[in-house]
Amino acid sequence: NDRPPENRDPTLREIKLYSGFLDRQIDLIQPKIIATLGRFSMVYIMEKFGVEGKYSVGEAHGKEFIVKTDYGKLTIVPLYHPAVALYNVSNKKSLLKDFKVLKKYI
């Protein structure tokens, strides 16, 4: 398990260490959609693909951000991390609604 211990945020060093693997997977797969789960993946992916502006997960969740890549159009859909439903039951409805946005892509 490569998750940071005790549910802490990943360090910049850890993000740099693993981001190369993620970048390579994206290059190989060339996805049409990426659904991010939580703040760190959202910030990384949105910065990587040049999404304008700074967003919190609360502002961006469930929205579709369409960007152009070398291989075509990519839709980024930020989502709350599923653990949010464990800590804040009121966010469970938002999380379920957000997952429905993905339904049209499968």
C-alpha cells in the first residue's frame, strides 16, 4: 500500500515520486475522461492539462472541464474522495450525484 500513513496529505516529494508513473499511464492509455477523487488528484490533473483558475473540490466536483491534448479532447471530472461520505454524511448525496455525471461516458 503506497498511501500516506495515518490519512495524512501526501508530501510534495511523494507526489513527484509517483506522478511520473501516472503521467506514463495517461500517455499510454490516452483517456477521453479522467475522474479525479479528492483534492490532490484534482489539483495535479487540472494543472497538468492547463485548466485555468484555482478550484476547491467543493467548487469543482461534478463539473466537466474539457481540455485539448496532443491526442484529442479530454474531459476532467473532479469528484469528492469517497471517504468524504464516511466523515460527512451530508456529502454522500453530492458524491452519488457526481458519480452519475460519469454514467454518460460508459
